[in-house]
Amino acid sequence: MASIAERGIQYLRSLGPGLITGASDDDPSGISTYSIAGASAGYTMLWSALITTPMMAVIDGVCARVGAVTGGGLMRALCGIMPRPVVLGLALLVLFANTLNVGADIDGMAASAHMLLAMPTPFWVVLFTGVIVVAEVFYSYRHFARIVKWLCISLFAYVITAFVVHPPWLQILGFTLVPHVVWTASWLTTLTGVLGTTITPYLFFWQASMTVEEAQDHSAAEKPPAPSAKAIADLHADVNTGAIYSNIIMFFIIVTSAATIFVHGGTIATAQDAALALRPLAGNLAYALFANGIIGTGLLAVPVIAGSSGYMVAELFNFPEGLHLKLRQAPGFYGVILLGLMAGGIMDLLHVDAIKALFWAAVCNGVAAVPLVYAIIHVSRSQALLGEWVASKVATRWLWLTFGLMLLSAAGMFASWIPGL
């Protein structure tokens, strides 16, 4: 029998792709969405974290199984079950959303750095883009994964900030355990944004491909061996930890903005607005923690978003792919990553409206997520692909619930664009 300490060490060692995937979901654009949710709706959306946590865990768990069992990424699996024109359309939609996300996130990082150190915003755009390019393209997978894993710690800034502002915890507990729904267009639109920001297509592709990378990093064989029951258990422990961690951070961001901005009748449009609003209400410490958190999460999330584009395109056109390869070995894979990062940086230097970019990225992600989740359901039940590791009945029910909510969310969004409705 292993001791508690040994089990704890084994658990920590199992953390990797799932933790990184979950933490990267709280990117600067996600932080903006959660901050707006708390500032505009108070604590009324806190209960959503209890639903989005298992949703994220189940979807990312299926994607991780695809990587572990098939030895390939999600795009390769989708090409086997969907018509190629449909797959190409989805890929273009996700690529467009990823590029907008990268640009909006780098812009958010640069704006936050400018608030802390008054260097010109373009300087920070170029610096952050350059740092991310070097870390993702020119470092080995082992070094890159280690760097990104440590960046997950930056999200604790939002947990600390929530305690600094002294919110009413008993009231928060009530809103968390008892669902509250406000039947107004603005509240429902914000909830749609929260769901769309949490269940994001780029996470699906990244999770599957990073699971493959992790297996290759620990195996000398060209194709890693079939996973054991213990390996699958460790994989799900990693994925579940990432999902729980991501949604805890979401929870505390909403708490922080609700306890400060909402109760004082303030309004915000970005995460930077939230940081600025915190300074007079909660002091310089909360302001600095919130702003630094945006920079840290951006350094974590932007490589994930750009990397997911690289994996997706490489699998679609059968390019050599993987962060374990050097630039000369996988020029197409790294070329997609570099183009995505450069396009995002140029978008910021040209002063493209970051708020509109975030909006359209959310629109694309929300639309793309619906058919992708539907396809993932079929992948999860395919014995030809997953063999004995097909999804359980409970996991399948959660997948269908996720599909239904995302479908209703997208339909509601389109309906809101029709005059008179």
C-alpha cells in the first residue's frame, strides 16, 4: 500500500497536458468575460462553474483519450468520421477565431504591462510576441512544457485578489449552490459569453495533441505503446485537475469584480478596466495582482492557442508536427504557429479594436463548438478508434448536455441579431 505522501507525489507527477489545457482556458479574453460577468450581474452566475467544470473535464478527457489511444490528434480523428469539406470549414472557423484570440490576448497583456510600467504599448506587443515565439518555436518540448506548467501558478493572483477585497462569503455560497437566472437579454448574452469562453474549440485540439507529445517524450518508440488502465486513470486525474483549477479561477474572478465593481455600480469592458476599477475600491495590491495575472495568463494561453492551430493544420494536411521536432523538421507546423503569432501582433500594432476582436472570436468559437462537440460525441463512442476506452454512459450524457447548451447558446445569439426578436 502506498503512503499518502507517495500517492501525492504520484499525483503531482501525473499533472501535465490536462493542467496546462485547463489553465490556458483562463486567458486574458476569458478574464475579461468573467470580469464583465461579475461587474454586470453580481454573483448570479457563480453557479455556472458547477456545470462548466464537468463539461470541460469530460470533453478534454475524451480528447486526451483520443491522443493516448490513437497516437494522433483530434483533427486526424475527425477526418475519419466527417466529410472533408465540413472539416475544412470548421478548421477555417477555428483558425480565424484563434488568430483573433491571439491578437486580443497580446493586446490585453500589453495594456496590463503598460499600466504597471509606463512603456509604450507597441513595445510590449513586440516584446511579448518575441518571447512567445522563442519559447514555443526554439525550445524543446520538455523545456516548453516545464515553462508553461510553472506559468499556471500565475492564476493564483485571482484567488488572492478575491480574499483581499473581503467579499460576503455566506451570500456567495448561496448564489453558488442555488442557480439564479435573470431573464434579460444582457444577462443571457453574458451567460452565453461565459459558456463560450469556457468550452473553447482550441482546447480540444491542444489537449489531444499534447497528450501525444507527452507520451512521445516518455517513450523511445516511434509510436508509444497502448495505454494501460493506470495511464488512463492518471490522464483523467490530470484533465480533471485542469478543469477544476480553471473553473475555480473563473469563480474567483467573478467574485472579485462583483464584490467591488458591481456593488459600487461601476461598469467595465475589459480585464484592464477591472484592474483599474479595483485600485480605488480595493487598493494597489488588488490592482497589481489582477494586472500581473493578465500578463501571466497571456504568456500561458497564447502559445496554447497558436499551438492548437499548428497541430490542427498539420494533421489536416499530413505535415510533420510536434513541439518535440525542430523547426527544420516541421516547417509547416511551426510556420502556422509563427503566422498566427505574427498576425495577432500586427493586428495590435495596427490598432484593431480588441473588444470587437474578442467579440468575433467568441462568435466563431461558439459556432464552431457546436458541430465539434457533436463530432466528439461520435468519436467518444467509436470502438474502431478508442477500443475499450470508449466514453461511459455518464460521460456521454454530459457530452450531450454540453452539446445542447452550446447549441441553444449559438441559436440564441443568432436570434438576438434578428430585428424585432
